[in-house]
Amino acid sequence: MVAQEGPEQGVPTPHRCNDRVEDVVQALFTLEFSAKIKPAWSTFMKCMRSEVGQEPTDPYQVIEDGKPFLEPGTKKQRSLK
């Protein structure tokens, strides 16, 4: 995903659906791939089609917390179920 510019000009920030992309990627590498990839992909697509601020609040399929994938500089990025 292409990073968007943050409040400070030229400082990249993660895309608003970055947490949903991470959930899809992590679902690809789980043992329950067939059960988790479809709902993760559907939620990612809902996020991409949504307006800014109207992102879906559906639960993640693999990751536990999407916050580390949305906030730059957060060190904990391996929060998996």
C-alpha cells in the first residue's frame, strides 16, 4: 500500500486499511487458512470501499489488535491470535 502523508509534511503514515491488509496476509499463513481468508478479505474490501472514518469494525480473523499496524513508530507489531 502507498503510505499517505501525515500531519507533518512528507512524513508517511500507514494507509487507513493497513490493519486489514495485515489480517489478510496473516490469514494466508495460518493453519485454518480456508476458514479465515474469506472473512479477512471481505472485511479488507469493505474497508477499501468505505469513506474515511467509516472503516468497518468487524473483528479481525488473525491479528488481535490492529492499532500497531495503523500507528507509525509502534514497536509491537506481532499481535496474533
